[in-house]
Amino acid sequence: MLPVLAALLATGASADTLYFSAIPDEDETALVARFSKVADYLEEKLGVEVEFVPVKSYAASVTAFRNDQIQLAWFGGLTGVQARLMTPGARAIAQGVEDPTFITYFIANTSTGLEKSEDFPMDMKGLSFTFGAQTSTSGRLMPDYWIREKTGGAPEDFFSRVGFSGDHSQTLRLVASGAWDVGALNYAVYDKAVTEGAPETGTAKVIWQTPPYPDYNWTIRGDVDARFGEGFADKVQAALIAMDDPDLLASFPRGGFIPAANGDYAPIEATAKALDLIE
């Protein structure tokens, strides 16, 4: 360790910037706009420099966390589990008030004639279907689980064609355009599009929603206390839970944050193992 850095750490001061990222569930421009303000908020609350680092894929966010390129991340349920399994000591510290009971929407292009139902829409059989990102909890893991649970087979056995759009916003665009008949996406992204009057919601309609499951979470590395000072992880947790600015919360979008723990995501880990998405 360099002498200057050792001295700073010994006095409890930090020579480091806290880097954080988020799974790219929207395009990069939207992500930077969303999270740059969050970085400013955390910097003020924590007393250290904080910088948001955009990543290109869900897998890249996990890799950056494992490699200590970022120390804090806004993960989905599955990416959070993956990151914590790869990074000893990492822990989930916060989640949105909506996240313990998150849901996925199945949406269909209006040309399919499919209507909203409380029952799983078996009439999707033979149509084309797109997930979001391959390791998205709401865009892949849980819809994949429920397709298998309700149809008794893999998605490829039920649909004529199966693909991955890359993110929730793209799923909405592709289903709305008719490039795919049906798709699955994060309910919050769709509801936000409705609120904003996005034209895609005119031709891509919700036809079913999954039962609830735990999803997004803030996860922090286990070595941040050694780097930034004793109790730093708890300080980050407190700052996130105290976030009450409507504009900041709308960027997630969440009504607020509550404490989280690794055990909250045991159902996600179990489902991912059942689908061979993690070992």
C-alpha cells in the first residue's frame, strides 16, 4: 500500500472515490440522467466523492462489482445474487418499498387479439416472444419460471420463436412495433410509459402479470469499511433509506427505500439454480 494512502486510511479519511453503477435496464443516456443526481445526493450525505459509472450489460455490472471497479450497485434480484456469490462479504443493504412484491407484465401487440386476463394466457402458444436481458430478474428469470410452471415446458416449446431484446424499454418498443408478438418486462417501466403517454402503450397492451417476487436491491462490497472508514456501509444504507426527494425517487422509480438483507433474495437464488442460470 502506498504510504500516503495508508496514512489517510489510518486517520479514517478516504483517498478513494465511491463508484457505483446500475443494471442497464434502459438506454445509457437515460441511465446517466437518472443516476448522476443520485451520485450528487450520496456525495453530500457521505462526505466522499461519488461517481456513477454506466455499464453496457447486466453481466458487465456484475463483473465490475466483482473486480472492485464499482463498490455499490443498483442490481436486479438475479444480478444481485450473482454479484454477492462472486464477492465474499458483499451484502444487500436496501430495496425499494415496491421490491419485496415486484411483478412482471406480459404484454402483447394488439394485432394478436389477446386480452388481459387473471389466468396465464395459454393463447400465446405459437406466437413469437421476447424476454429482456438474459440475466434480468423481471425480464427473464421470473417470466421464464412462470412459462415453465404454467405450460409444463420450456419457452422454446411453447412459442414459435424466442429472443432477448436487451432491456425493458426495448421490449416495449419491439412488441409495440410488431417485431415480436408478446414480451415480458418490468411493470414499473411499462407503468411509467403509460404515465408519460408513450405511444408504444397504444399497441402493446398488458395481458397478464406474474405473482409477486423480490427484485431490485442496492448491494455493497464487504470491504468498503476498510477503505472509507468503520461503519461506512451502514452510513450508505442510512443515506439510501433517508432518500425522500420525489425527483430522485422517480428516477428509479420507487416510492422510497427500506432495509434489505441477502436472505431476502433466497427465492431468486433458488429459482435461478432450478433454471441452471447459476450453479
